[in-house]
Amino acid sequence: MSFVTPLTVAWFYVPGLLTALGEGMVGDGYKDLVNIDISSVVIEAMQKKYQERPELKYIKMDVRDMSDFESGSFDAVIDKGTLDSLMCGHNAQQNATKMLEEVGRILKDKGIYILITYGAPNFRLSLLREPHLWTIKLHLIEKLGSEARSRPTWELTNPIPLDDDGSLVTSTLGENPDVHYTYVCIKDSSLRMQ
Ligand SMILES: C[S@@+](CC[C@H](N)C(=O)[O-])C[C@H]1O[C@@H](n2cnc3c(N)ncnc32)[C@H](O)[C@@H]1O
């Protein structure tokens, strides 16, 4: 049986969830997972931890400048918390824009950027929509231990409706709902030409 192995960039943290995600993906047969972080401490620790796992590569790199990667060389990018981290720092808007430009550049057309974030649509949608490069769907994951059982639960696999400015989601869920937001953004270069 032939098996197409996507290349994936996963940004991680120690002992973050994506370390487990990387291991899990290797267990599922993915063979080429490139993990990057700006922290040499994190990268060295992970290189040591996974020295017996050649499928997992760890590279110190700044997401705002991934020029070591060729354009259109990745099928998927998974981001849990890295965009959030930039959004909390100085020059947030500028840095986030640079990062998203680079993500868009290294992905193949129809490649997927999966953004797992605390950012509700009213804080993330305009940033994601600005370059006219992505078709965007939003999925919700309820936080573990969430006690808000009176409101409806969302199937992870069903996207929830988005309006222009994301206010629909806020009005449905209320302020500070117990959820993680997962934006599934598919690169569509034809959108730039419209
Ligand atoms: C909130 S943590 C991410 C958590 C991790 N993804 C997880 O799932 O546990 C943010 C990470 O982003 C990294 N980071 C911050 N700025 C970065 C940049 N410009 N380029 C690459 N990594 C960056 C930090 O070193 C840190 O490891």
C-alpha cells in the first residue's frame, strides 16, 4: 500500500502538548515532522529527548523569517500558541503579519495552516483575512474540566458559522467561553488574484 506522507511544521514547547502531538503523529505514520522554536534551550532539550526519532527534526528558527525553508515546501503547519505568543509581545501586529506571510510562503497551494489559539474570532479573523490567502473554518474544542454544561457542546469536526467580524461567535458563546479556538486555514492562491 502506498502512503503519502505530509511534511509538517509543528511549533512546540516543553512539556507542551505538541511534543505529544509530534510523537503521536510519528506513531500514525508521519515521517517528516519539522519542529521549530526560537528558543535554543527548548530545541536542544527536544533534540536530546528525541534523538532516537529521526522522523522528528528540531530546528531553532524565528517564525518571522523562515528563509531556510523553500517556498511551497510544506503541506501543513500546526501552530499552538506561537502566534498567541507574538500577539502578546511588542509590535504584535507587525510580527504576527510577518509570521503569517512566512507561513503562507512555505505552504504549498491548498496546504493547511492549523492555528490553535486562545484568540476569539474578533481578535484573529481580520489578521487572518487581511492577506486574502486563506479560506478559513473555525472549530471549537472545549477546555478539559469545563463545567459549563448548560450550553451546547460543539462537535470538533463541525465548523461553526463565521460572520465578517467574528461577532456572531462572541454573541453565541459569550465573553471568555471555556474553549480553545482552532482555525483551519487552507491556502488558496487564487484568492489573491480576485
Ligand atoms: C505559548 S508557547 C507555545 C506552546 C507550545 N506550542 C505548546 O503547545 O505547548 C510559545 C512558544 O513560542 C516560541 N516563540 C515565541 N516567539 C517565537 C518566534 N518569533 N519564532 C519561533 N518561536 C517563537 C516560544 O519560544 C515558546 O516556546
